[in-house]
Amino acid sequence: MPALSTAPTWRGCSRGGPCSRRRSARKAEPKLERRAFGSGTRWEPIVGYSRVVRVGSWVSVSGTTATDAEGRVVGQGNAYAQTVQVLKNIQAALEKVGARFEDVVRTRMFVRNIDDWKEVGRAHAEFFEDVKPAATLIQVASLLDARMLVEIEVDAILADAP
């Protein structure tokens, strides 16, 4: 007789196995409203993404760069100026779904040159001085446009959401 395996098996999830109860319980949960907004950048329809998505109390803002309303890169060659513009763009995205910087719990900063960390960090600290979200700063090989020095994405949780 072969030894019994302790490895998980997914066969039970089909045709009435133990997982079927979990699936039917999930159906009874209320459906959370999903709201998504674009910012009008030329990349959104090409890549197929939204600038900001809110599901229930959870908010995610896609990687955001230093572009103005017309899609032009702002602060060329200046990591601090670009970070400030990025964070202003993120603030506008958060506001579209009823969130604000105080709701942010996580930021991820992508820089083309790790030596820019002090300037990027200084701008980040100015916007998140009292919030102090969990944060990561990573150097990447490049961003979508060679003039872009920094890209930031954030996650937020609205405490007062239904």
C-alpha cells in the first residue's frame, strides 16, 4: 500500500469536494464595488490599466511618473522636482476615489539612478511626514521614457469605508 501523501491536492475542489463549501460561502458575501479611473495618459489604453482602482476600502494607484496634464515630462534631469510632480499626480488620483495621503499604507519608488535616493526621499518625506507608510526604493534599468527619473505606486486603505 502506498504511503499517504501530505501534499495538498486540488482534486477535492472539483465536483463537491471540501472546497465547494468555501466557494458557495463566498457567493453569499456582499459584492464589493469596484471603481477605476484613468488619468488620460497615452499609455493607459495601450497597456490596459487604470491610474487608480478602489475595491471596498482598498485603493491602489498604478506606477505614476512626472507628467503634466498634457503628458509632458516635468522636471527633466531633477529627481526632486520629478518626485514632487509624481506625488501631486498620485494625490489627484487618490482624490478621485475619496482617498488622501493619510490613507496611504505602502509606497514603492522606482528610480533609474540609486544616487538620487536622497532627493527622492526628501520629496517623499515632505508629503508623508506624518503618515510614514511602509516604503521601498528600488533602482531599475529604465522607465518608459528616458527623461523619467522616478516612478511611484501607492496602496491605501480607507478606515471609514463601508
